[in-house]
Amino acid sequence: MRERETFGTRLGFILVSVGCAVGLGNVWKFPYICGRNGGAFFILIYLIFLGILGFPIMVCEFSVGRGSRKSCATSFGKLQPEGRKWHRFGYFGMVGNYLLMMFYTVVAGWMLSYCFRCLAGEFTGQALSVEQVAEKFDMLKNSTGTLIFWTVVVVFLSFGICSLGVRNGVEKITKVMMICLLGLIFILAVHSLFLPGAMEGVKFYLIPDLEKVKKIGVGNVIFDAMSQAFFTLSVGIGSMAIFGSYMDKGRSLTGESITITLLDTFVALMAGLIIIPACFSFGIEPGAGPSLIFITLPNIFNQMAGGRVWGTLFFLFMSFAALSTVTAVYENIISFAIDLWNWERKKAVVINIIAMVILSMPCVLGFHLLSGIRPLGEGTNIMDMEDFLVSSNFLPLGALVYLLFCTTKGGWGWDNFIREANTGEGMKFPEKMRGYMTYVLPAIVVVIYVKGYWDMFSHKGWKYFLAWMAVAAIFLFVVGWFVFGGRKKSGKE
């Protein structure tokens, strides 16, 4: 057996893990959800849930990774009690990672494309309307050849980084990307603050307006904050556990998880500080939805002095955020083949390049040649289905499995989890949280799971919603049986 690679520095582990957590959920989704939910009050609730929901699950993932020194493909099999079937979750996690990259790789290609288009001055020097910018985005989505090109660029670039190894590739290059990302986000935020009328956006963003919250509905704001806090850290399918497996025992996992959570939150908050003041400065609705990034902001850069430069820097920042996540998850995917079949890294890279290009094609073609396929109903496409499967199924159900594995006697167990989490110097995980982690937190995750289906299907009518909830119940039952389906009489399966 080959020796397990490890990170060269503590900073490398932190920045690579932050790179995995920091993605489009932070810099794309967070600002518009914050804008939609009235700004500052949403941020307060989001921070509370980040501490009581996302952070403990991250510690669980890191503990399973470091305790096993394996990816999620084999980590449960190594740590599970004799005769248990937790190792089956490895297949669930592997599918989740591939499914995530099938659409995330395409969106990362959009970011690179927009970076080069801004650099070329495509959105500046003309009196473009929002409708004309929207037409340009539609042209990108409908141009199959262009989409394939940028998707392939992302695949080769990210797997190329992974081919260099953990220290010389993933750690070294992601550190540079993340340092550049943090520098860019600071420069862009300072620039937004000096735009005319930007202070109105800052007030909206940082001063709670309870009247607006009442109009939106306190319950809606709380649920959105809870969901965003859960999804922003990328926990549930082993994307974080892999970096725990490359970490030595010198530092406790609690302190490292807090650092990663704080940096991830910093990026999300700063992204809002870039986008929301700019929206107020140019009279744009900050809760404009996903189109905020690809339609609204290019239109703002078009009106802005030096917009070509600022637009290029913004989409360069977005590209770093996307590529850091893609590279991190690709490293996890490569580790599956290394752990399961003992492949050499280069072989795993070559095969997965081919696989990922092929697997990304349904999403690429879903905007044009396969646009007639509407798997979740009218107005949806293949990307929507892939996103829904990951965000509303694989992530919450995977998080539930990690929680139960680390807290129940039938799994790895609380004692093993707390021993691994607290090994090394630094802050220790509070043992008093055992009851909360065992009973309360899993219940919250189930609520988030149900809410994902409610958000997707409730507006289509009760019959439609109940039909899909039946599907969700079946999915939950199958996952439960698959993972917890009894003990063998002797030995491991």
C-alpha cells in the first residue's frame, strides 16, 4: 500500500478546505438571498445557524476523514463496527460528488467565459440594456460549441492541478488562488463602497429593518437562513472529509473547522458588500435572483467608470471561487479510484477527465438540444434537476449519515468521534453537545430536507407536492435501508 499524502502546511489545509467550501453558493447565491430577505436580519440568523448547524457537521466530516485516512469511498468501511453496513454510504457519496460536478463544472465554465468577455470589452463601451445583456447570456447558454469549450477547459485545468499531487498541485495552486481571491474581494468591496449612493446599500445590508422582515415573513427568513447556512459549507458528501484524510494529528479539528467556517463566512459577507451597494448605486433590485450575476451585474459594469476593469476583476474573483471548489471535489473523485482500486494518480486523472467531459454533456446540451427535457416540470431543465438532486437530497441526507455515524452506538460512536476531533493542539469540541448532536441536529437536517421539496414543488399545487414528498419518503427509506440495513451474522460484508 502506498503512503497517504499529507498537506505540507496548516495554512495549506485551511485554504484548500476554504476553497472547497467557498463556491458559488457564497458569492452568487448569498447576496441575492440576503437581498430577497431584507438584508441584515437575515445575516444575523444565518450566522447563528452557521454556528449551530454547519460547523458541527463539518467537524464530523473531518473526523471521519482523518480517523480513516481515506475518502468517503472507503472511510466508513474502515471505521464501522463489525458486521455493520455503513460502508454502503461510500457509493452514495461518490454519486453525489460526480452529480455535483456534472453541473458545477459547466457553471465554472460560464465564469471563465464572462471573465474573458469582460476583458475583451464585450459589456462596456455600449449603451446595453438589461434585456440586451440577458440576450448575450442566452446566446452563451444556447451556443453548444462555446459551452463545450469552456467546460472542457475547466475539466482539463482542474484535473491538471490534481495530477500534480496533494502538496505540489492541489495545496500549492489552491493557496495562490485563495490568496488572490481574498485580495480581489477586498479591492472590489472597497470600490463598491465609494460608488455614488452606495451607503444606502450598506445600510440595507448591515442595519436590520424589522418592518421589511414582517412583510416577507419571519418564518421564511429563518428557513432561508437555515438552508443557506447548511449548504454553504459543502458538507454531506465527503467533499470535506477527503482533506481531513490528508491532515496530520497536530491540530484539533474544532479549531480548524472554526477557522474555515469564519473564512467561508467572510467571503460570503464580503460578496454581499460588493454586490448590494453596487445594486443600490445603480437602482437595481438586490434580490433579483440568480440572474443577478450574469445579467444585472454586467449591466452595472457597463454603466460604471472603468467598468471593463472592474467587471474583469469581479469575474476573475468568481472564477477563482468556482475553480477552487471544482479542484477540491475533483481531488475527492480521484481519491475514490486510488482508495478503491489502488490506481496510480495519473491513471485516475486521465480516466476521470474522459468521464467528466461525458457526464457534463447532458447539462451543456440541456439549454439547447435537450431543452425539451423538463424533469421537474415546466420552466426547468437538466441543470435544475442535477442541482436539486445534490442540494435537496444528497447533501442533507449525507449530512444526516455523518451525524448518526459519529454519534450512535451502531456507528463509529461518540467516544471515537470526540477522541479524533479533540486530538492535537487547539480548541476542543464540547462533549456537552452529545445530546444536541444525536437528537436535535438530525431533526433539523430532516426539516431542511423536507423544506427543499416544499420550495421546489409546493407552488405547483398540493397534489404535485404530496406526490414528490412520497418520492422523498421513498428516497429517505432506501438510503436508510442501504446504510443501516441490518447486521451480518459474522464478519464484514
